[in-house]
Amino acid sequence: MYLLSIVFALAGILSFTFVPIVRKLAWHFRAVDVPAAAEGRKVHIHPTPLLGGLAVFFSFFILVFLLYYFGVDFSASGIKLKHLI
């Protein structure tokens, strides 16, 4: 259970770290949602970056890769790492 808490905290830290980086990339590549006044469906007023899920994906992928590389055993918790891949 202690190991799962560390993994959860590390995933949060990685996501928190990657979000500003991915946000800058979204602005650089113009992957933003610009609200149009005529459309009327947008709630936001300012352009919003669209690549936020990419930061979560990167943090999950890096964490699973590191756990697989170091051979972390989750057998006590019933979670098999091969099910995550």
C-alpha cells in the first residue's frame, strides 16, 4: 500500500511538471481552441490550449516504463504491471 501511495504521488508530480511544458507547446503549434462569438457554444472567453491530456499521458507512460524497467512487484496489492501495458 505504501508503494502505491508513492506511485500515485509521483504520477501527480510528473503531471504537474509536464502541464506547463505542454501548454507552451500547444501555444507554439497553435493547438488552441479560440471561442467564436457567433458559435455561442463556448463557455471560455480567451483561447484555451488543447493538449492538456498529453501531459497526463506522458506522465503515465514514463511512470509505467520506469516501473517495468526496475521490475517493481505489485503482487501484494493484486495489481499486475503487465495489465497496465
